[in-house]
Amino acid sequence: MRRDEAAAILKLPEDQAIDKIIDLAEKADKYDQICADLSPTTPSGMKPPYLKPPGKKRKRKPGRKNGHPGACRPKPDKIDHYKEHILCNCPDCNNCLGEAVKDYKRCTEDLPPVEPQVTEHTVYGYWCSTCQKIVYAKVTDALPHAVLGLRLVVFTAWLHYLIGVSVNNIVRLLGVFASFTVTAGGLTQAWKNLASALKPVYDDIGKKVANAAVLNADETGWRINGITHWLWCFATGNLCYYVIDKSRGSPVVKKVFGTIFKGILICDFWGAYNKLCALAKQRCFYHLFTELLKVDKHNRSQLWKAFRKKLSRLLKDAIRLSNRRGQLKSEVFWQRKARLYKRLQQLTKTVSKDKDVKRLIKRLKRHQKELFTFLEHQGVSPYNNYGEQQMRKPAINRKISHQNRSDKGAKTQAILMTLFRSAELQKFNPVEVVLAMAKQSIDENASVEIDFKMAA
């Protein structure tokens, strides 16, 4: 509250001023209760937005850095139309002009006017003497019994589930840009049918992710009809598998991987990953550094500062050693790595009366075999940034679409986000790839063969 607002309250009649002050006091009490219930380990998704600190602004100049080559639009491969622009009179003084004395060429690229195309399909039936029934040719331009074309359904699904355009804005976009009339309900039902047709591809991606060599995992809050659920993401170098579930516990992890994961899992310190047996796990260093910053805000004791300094130095030394792996001899690298393990073991034996120090020591003891996995296996990152990046687009979409209204809608969301994002990671055109997959699902004898690769 500003000073002038407080002065305005005091100028009110006595009864109104008292009521206003009591109301503000009740709000302050609720705020204090919420703050008291939160601990430094409370996940970000469970904190009210007004309690989160504002994001850090990056002080970076626009444009490319000095020394980097410039960028411009490439010259078109083909020219479809030619136009000549002539003048008969001067635009400044209206003087009559003679023949042109100079010219230059300029290419512009634009979209032509888009008009809906209506196709009437005549499907002939043939008697099969073997099957003793009439068989019909498959219509691969649309889903079974659908009146909306497959390309329109896939394109609008890409706009909604990956780009984050709301359903109502897609309806407006089609009406203005393509003079195409469609309802929000019609689009939503078409997307559900598309997801049902592509579910086998989604399940296949889940199997490949479960057998990946290196996997990033993360989760964030989601809502279905106002009830809190969780969006899980499991990502490899070129595959991304999304799951929406009511649980944030180990049952979801076991549903995806089973009880044993044969690869290396990169994740944060959430307890659900503790129940999974894996070849190795790498816990995210960024979450540890963030934890140190959180504790710094309320703990200024000397015990905490001494412990924090040792832990921070240990983590940074491990990162520096990983970056210099190719510059050091193997014997030197193994010696320094063994020294880091020894420092970690000594740090876990620290005895302290500070509550935050005790809590972090307990965490380090629990995960001491999962902190330096990136030193044991080349190509493994000490951070879970890649998993966090795969959550960025769904998090933006979450603010626009207000999540889902039903379990079937959530399943549609997970399937289509998985397919579009996996195609993007493999540098494919997501609309064309999913369109080809949908046609293949309609006609099993189609010649289209699209298969997402599994990360090495």
C-alpha cells in the first residue's frame, strides 16, 4: 500500500475506516499463513504466483554479436509472377516523363488468397467372393465419417497443441484468412478423433523412450476441469513423450519404464524418481544451486555460510573437471575425480546444528552416488535443462488454453503434443509428418513409412 492510499483510508468516516483496516488485516494474516506453510523445498508449481519473485531481466543488446556474420532472407529459388512498374508523370511536380533511364529489381514473397476446397468422394463397393461381403476403398483425405479434411484438422491441432493458439482464435483465424466456417466444438471433436487414430504411434514413442540410453525427466502442474493434475515429460535427443496424470508419484514413472530403466536418467530431486531402478541417475545441479540461493534469503548464520561455500565449490569443481575432460590425461582425470568423491564423502560427514545444513547433508547422503554420474559417462549433462526446455511450450500453452476439461481431452493433449514436438526435435515439418502418419493409420496398405528414430 502506498502512503497516499493509507491517508485516503484515514479520511474515511470512522466506521468505514475500521472495516477497511480489519479487512486488510485479515488478508495479511492469510498471506502470513501461506508463507509460513511454504518451505525452501516447496515445488515452484505449488506456490501462489504472487509469492514468486519476478524473473531476472537479461541485460543483452539486440542483434548479433560483433564478428558474427549477418543474416538476410535468401533469394527465392523460383519466380512465379513478373510485374513492371512505370511512371508517366513525376509524382512530385506532375511533369511528363519520357523513357526510363534506370531500373532495379526487387522480389517480394506473399501468400495467395486462401479459399476452402470441397471434394466430393465417390466410393465404390466391390463384392469379395472370399470374404463374402462388399468392400470399399479407403478415403485417406479425412478421418472416417468426418466432413473436415485431414490437413485442416492436423494444421489446427498443431496451432493449438504446440503453438498455443486458443480454440476460439483458431476459429477466427480460419474465418478471416480462409473464409472457412467451423465451430470450436467441431474442431475439438476432430482433434480427439485424430488422437485416437494416432495412439499406436504415441505408444510406440513411449516404448522407445523407455529403452533410451540417456533420458531427461521433468514434471509440472496441470489442471483437468479445475482439479490439479501433473504433466510429465520424458525426453531424449530427438523424442519427447508427454503424460498427463493425477499422480505426481512413482506410479507414473513405473507405468512408463516398468520397475527397471536400463539407461541413464537425468532428473531433479523429486522423490518419485527414487523408486525407479536405473543403470545410473544424474541429479540436476541447477536445483542444488537454486536451493542454496533460497536458503541464503533467510539463513545468514556462519554455519550455513561455511557449508554453502564448501558445497558450491565442490559442484563447480566437478563441472570444471567435466569441461576439461578432453584436455587432461586419463590418469590425471581419474585422480581428480577420485578427489571429488572423497570431498563429497567428507562433506556428508559434517556435523552441524543448523537445520538447513542438516537437511542438505541428508539429501547429499541419499543421492551421493547420483551427483557425479556425468563424470563417469561422457555426454551426460549435470543439468536437467533439456527436460526443462521441453516443458516450456506446454507451460505457455497452459496459460492460454486453461488446460483441459476432461480426461479424454487430456489424453488428446498428451498424444498430439508428443507427436508434434518429436517431429520438431527431428527437424521435420510437424504438420506434414503427422498428416502422413494419420493417412497411414487410415489406410494400413499405404506406402507412407514414417518412423521416429530412437536417440542414441
